[in-house]
Amino acid sequence: MIVYLAIPLTLVIYFFAQWIYKKTALAIFNPILLCIGMLITIMMVFGFKLEEYEQGTTILTRLLEPAVIALAFPLYQQFVHVKAKIVPILIACSAGVIIGLVVTVFVAISFSAPPEIVASAAPKAVTMPIAMAISETIGGIPAISAIMVIMVGIFGNVCAPFLLKHLRIHTPEAQGLAIGAGSHVIGTSKAMELSHTHGAFSTTALLISGVLTSIIAPMLYPYLLSCML
């Protein structure tokens, strides 16, 4: 039954979660977080199978790719401003990718995580298709990488505005870059709510960080692993 109810159920729950978020304006009631929580609860209570739910939401899954492409629209609108700052953007994204990999590997190894978990966590800050491909290349488990990508994205979506405010990072360009580089597509959706400038720079960081991570991670990861183990 869930095969036929999957899309209507997902849409109803998501719009309900959006309504709660707009009424409360509390970050903890983020629509994505609420939607995931309610869907998991419903599936556990009624005993629905994940495979059947995935089968029923195939159409929504296929819409992910054009949805990611649509994120380039605010980049197009702000292209002149982005182009004028492309050098510091490239430097910031490169630093973010390298520092993110080093810190992630260090923390995972510090908690005695096995190598496959460390490799799965390494590409956590880029969009899911790229993260899963990188994870497989460096010996990780793509499914675990996908979960970590979602968790990081939700954390950035919920917490990024609060953290940036208290870190006294106020310029829309810097905020957008930080959100896009740290929490990929899910974070970028939050940046778009803030302003077109936030969205454009977040999209730029998302794209550049994805490309840089796919190049840097396979080269840097074995070296980090050998140094830290």
C-alpha cells in the first residue's frame, strides 16, 4: 500500500512541517528535519517497508537532479558579483575542503572508527551523488556517506544562521560561502531563504567545493590515514 501512498504522504507531511515552521519560526522545527522524523515514525508504527517507500517515490528522486540545476539560477542573477570575487572564493573553498577533510578524518580516528567509516565520513560536506562516488573510490560505504551528507545538511540548514551570527560573520557573501561549503544543497536551500546574494554565493561554494573535493579527497585521504593511524 505504501507504494501508492508514498508521494501523497510525503507531500502532505512536508507541507504540514512547513506550516509548523512558519507558525513557530523556531530552527528546531526545520521542515526537512520534521518531515524525516514524521515519515520514519509513520513507517515504524505501520510497519511499512523502506524498499516499497523508495519505489513509490521514484519520481521525486528523479527530480533531485533538475532541482540541483535550478540552484544555479540565483548564481546567474548575481554572476557579476561572484565573478569579481572569484579568486578569494576559490581560496576560501579550497581551504574549507582541505580543513574539512583533515578535521573529519582526525575526529573519526580519535573515536577509533574503522577505516571504512572514516572513508565514508570524509566527503560528508558535498552533495550526495558526489559524496557517494568519492566514498566508494577511497574505500568507504556509499550508503553511510549518504546518511552523513543528510545529517550535515540538516545541521547546517538549522544551525548555520545562528552560528554565523554569534561568530560575527555578517556579510551575505561570507555567510553564503560558509553555508554552501559546509552543508551543500540542504544548507543552500536555507541560504536562498535569506537573500538572493546568500543563495548565489552558497551555490557557488556548493559547486566549487564539490569539484575540489572530488579532486583533492582521493589524493589527500590516503596520506591523512597513513599519518594519523
